[in-house]
Amino acid sequence: MLNINLNSPAFFADPYPLYARLRNDAPVCPLMPGIWLATRHEDANRILRDPGFGKDFLAGVARRYGTDTVKEPAFQMVNRFMLLMNPPEHTRLRTLVSKAFGVKQAPELRHLAQREANRLVDGFIEQGRTDLVKTFAYPLPVRVICALLDIRLEDSLRFQEETQALVKVFELSPISPAEIEAANRAARDFDDYFRTVCRKRRKNPGTDLISLLLQAEEGEDRLNEDEIIASVALLFLVGHETTANMLGNALLTLFRHPDQLALLKENLSLLPQVVNECLRYETSVHIAARVAMRDIAIGAVTVKQGETVYINLGAANRDPEVFSNPDRFLIERPELASKTLPFGGGIHYCLGARLARIELETALGILFRRLPQLQLENIDNPSWKPTLTIRGLDYLEAYW
């Protein structure tokens, strides 16, 4: 077993040298008995798509925290997420949820993102400086989600805080009892709030996403209330936390590469390519988990049935076997964007990927149009969150 440290300040500041070492020396590395870490693109891509690998979230919880912990409200709610289900339950739920999401077209999503991004910029533009994580990257996705759900904007800060508490249950490293209790409170609050919303929308449906989830049907099959609430909570987690951190990462990456930033400012039509490369180079989601449903050989390693593989998307997206000069940030990179793995893959490919791309393109475009003199402070030594699953910044001080 390699001597690796996934919790040091040096690792959080720059995990990519260790990722490169793992790809070369131990591409499927044992972290502890029954838990592996895969870092090569070829292996990551295969595991994400191989039906021999599935999901068993509560088994991982029991392994890390003990069997009694699986009964905690946060873990129970998260276990109902479509993201953590296997066929046929996953197939059924994704079909129904996709019917509701499919109604929301790209122009409508882009309009919502533009409106909320402009409103946020209006709130701080006269100050001449701000923390873009606090005042822009974090509130933007949650405001868009609140608009999609047609819930009060005043609740956006509340859901922002609860999402940050609940997302910690996905951390590879065990979280503290206090963090578990904070996640439990968030789960209870989500449940209470949206159960009430569901009752109101049944009586007075609209065109919002909750009404569409209530109306979605496949034959005689419909979503029950628990499934709707879990789907909404999942939307906040994957549609808020990951996008918020990705926006901060993208801004930092661009300012750390002034030649590439200059290319973008000269031609904002490059924004889709910029987002693709940011998602590859400094993605916010570094870990996806799968459980072996049978004994499966991955390279020289046999993963036994019931064992967990953590797929390191951050490492896979810098694999030199797939991307030339992978540690260079090139917005006009010749490789196809389809090779990157920021949203997972296979049947669990992120349902919100389209919304995330729209929000990222829109947010970056509005910032550079409205703040042409934008500058970032401390780009050489930023404060990274000490988390492995989600990579993001604590703050991002900016001035103009």
C-alpha cells in the first residue's frame, strides 16, 4: 500500500502531482480494506459505464461510521437520491424525472441564469470589490434553482446553507458528529419545507419544476412525494454546490492563465470551449463512487464483490494517455470535450449537466462584459476547502 496523504494542506493546494504519481504507480490504489481509488481515465471511464459496478451508499456509510448511523435522517434522505440507485429503480425514477426536466428548454434556463446573474452584479458593482464566492458563485445557482421551483427568493440563503451542510455526507473522509447533526437538520428542513410545497402545488399546479414532477407520468406510474422531495434535494446538491464551486474554480483558472483570459476577452464566443476546458482542468467534482456487484478485474487489481471504488475524476481529466499536455490550460484544446469526465458517465451521467454548462457560460460572460477591469487577489496562494470529493475555494476576493 502506497504511503499517501489525502488530507495535507499541500495536497489541497495542488492535488495533481499526487494524482500523477498514483496514475503511474498505483492506478487502482487501496485506501483501506474494501475501498479502492482509481485514477486513470481508461479505468474511470470503464467503471462509470460498466453495469458490473453499481451503487450501495448505505453500505459505505456503515463501513465508515457504523451500522447504527445509516438510520440518521441525512443518510436516509440521500439514499433516496436517483443518483445513488441501481436499475430497475434508477431507470424508473430517471425516466419520470427526465420528463419534468425536459420541459425546461435551454432558452428559458439561459434567461433565468442571465436575470439572476445580472441582479447579483447589480448588488455589488458600485462597491468596487467583493468576494465573488460569497456574493456571486454561491448565490447564483441556488437563485436559479429557486426560480425553477417557484419558491421565495428569501429562502435562497437558507437553502444555500443547508446544501453546504448536506453535501458533506458525500465526503470520502469521515465527517464529525457535529457535521452529521448539521446534515440531519438540513435533511429535516428540506423534507418539512417541500412536503408543504407539494401539498400546495397539488391544489394549485403551475409551470414550475415541482408541479411538473407531480404531473410526470409513465403509463400509470408517477412519482410519490418522498421521491419528489429527494429529487428536489438532489437538485440543490448537484445543481448548487458543484456549480458554485466550479464557477469559482473557473475564474481562478482563467486569471492564473492571462494569455488564455486575453483570448476569451477578445472573443466571448469561445465561452463554451472555455467551460469545457475549465471542467477538465479544475473540475469541482473529484470523486464518484461505485460498488462492485461481482468480482471484477481492473488492470492488475481484482475488486471483490461488495467493495467500493472511488473514481478520481480530477485525476482522470489530467491523464496524459488521453489529453496532450494535460497540465496546461488551453481553451482551444484540440481534443474532443466528450473525453472529459466532469459529470460522471453511464446511466448516472448528471441530469443537470446542461443547466450547469448554461449557468457557467452565462455567469462568466456577464462578469467579463459588466466588469471589464475585473482583477482577482491572491491568485498564487488561494484558500482551498479541505475536502476531497468537492474541490472549491473558501473565498475569491476581486476588485475592478
